[in-house]
Amino acid sequence: MERAFLLMFIFLTLFAITFAQASNRELLETGAAAKISKPDVDPKEISIVTYNIRWRTGDELKKIADWLRARRPSVIALQEVDRSKERTNNTNNARRLAEELDMYYAWAAPPLPNKSKGKEEETGVELLSPYPLTDVTRLVLPHAGPGGRWRVALGATIKMGKRDVRVYSVHSETRIPVDQKIDQFRAVVDDLKRFPKSTPAIVMGDFNSWEPETVKKVRKLFTGAGFATPFSDEDVTFKRNAVVFDVTLKLDWVWLRDLKASSSGIDRSITVSDHYPLWTVAALP
């Protein structure tokens, strides 16, 4: 009897592990457009963009794709990209953007809270590039938010000419204590330790750093890890219109390691999202 119980316990445990691994695989998607645009074979500099698109779809997504195409980016990091949600007509916007831009792509989403089993998947983060993406890594960030909601970061290695560049798209939680937010960013920095210290790296995305203390601690963490940013702590990257006054915040970041920014900016002319896109041109070492 005891042996039968033990075998049953082992079976159920293995089934649970297998099911969890399969579910996680379903929340990571990689692919490529039918036609890939030809990037520079040996680029001297790269164009970088990060943008929280706030799950835009349809004509608004087309506007975003047109804006991105005009910038001729080498790597794009997006946040709040829907793949299978009713609010965006169950459209795989991750794949649609790749087709619009003729790029390779990777997309990842966090697991649902346990009480939300059976509901549609969460919104996700995406990386796109005309260069192939390898060693794609989905990182479930520590510390769940309200209602057990999780967030993710997505990493990939991109060979640009003769150099490998490690890139991350991050979407952190809003309503958790500041130190827990910093833990989420530290998880990304820790993942980077798997790669040689000489590997140039980019960490960018929506850090939800609406508190001044978070801004201060984000800078301390990344500068301490050898990163620099061309953006100031006062740069407004988010605007939401309200009845009494507009809410403007510093939420989005681009951090560079072993890459020197030659120019950068925040395009506040494109207003399809409540975030603004950040762009940077950086020289490869």
C-alpha cells in the first residue's frame, strides 16, 4: 500500500512539473517574418528603441510599425504586447509586428495567478531585430503584485556583425515596494552574469519607476553594474490625461554596457500609447 502511494505521489509530481514546463513554453514564442530585411553586415553603430505600446492593435499598431520602420532600428524592445486576448481580437500582435517590420522576434508573458486558471493569457514583452535572436530567455521576475500578478523580462543574444550583444526587454510591476522592484531589475542583471563580462548589453523597458526613490535606486543598481544611460532622471516618458491635471512620470529606461550613445531622444509626437518611445543610437565597440 505504501509503495503504491509513493508511486502515485511520484507520478503526480512529475505530471505537475511537466505541465508547468509545457505551460511556460506556451508563454514563450519565437519566430521570423516571411521576408527578413537585410541589416548591415558589419555595423559601426546600432539603433535602439524601447516602447510600451499599451496593447495597441489594428490601425494603431500599424502607426507604431510605421514609426519603428522609419527609425531603421537594429533592436526593438516592446512592452504590453498582446498575443491572445479578447481586447485585441485574439490577434497575435507580436507576430504581426515582425511581419510588418521584416524581422526576427521573440515574445514572452508571465504566468497567470493561480486563481485565474482558465482565463486568457497576460500581456507580454517582445524583442525584434533584423539580426537573428539566440539564447532567448524568459525571466519571471520575483515578487508578485496585487492579486498574485507576475511580470516578466525577455532576454536574447543578437550577433551584430562580429559582436554578440545581449538585450533585455523588461516590464516590471507597479504596485510593489521599492526594494522589491529593485529585486526585479537585479534578476535581469544577474541573468547577464551567465555571459562574458566583455559582452555589450542593453537593458530597457518599462520599469514603472513612478516613485523618486525607485528612480534613484535604479540608477544606483545599473551604474554599479557598469551601465550608463543617455537619459536623465527627470525625463518624462509617460503621460496620461486627467480631468484636473495630466499625470507625467519617468517610467521607461535604456541602459547600456560597453556601448556608447552618440544620440538619443524621446518622441512625444506619437501618442497612440500613454508611454512615449525612447530611441538611442550607440557605437559598437
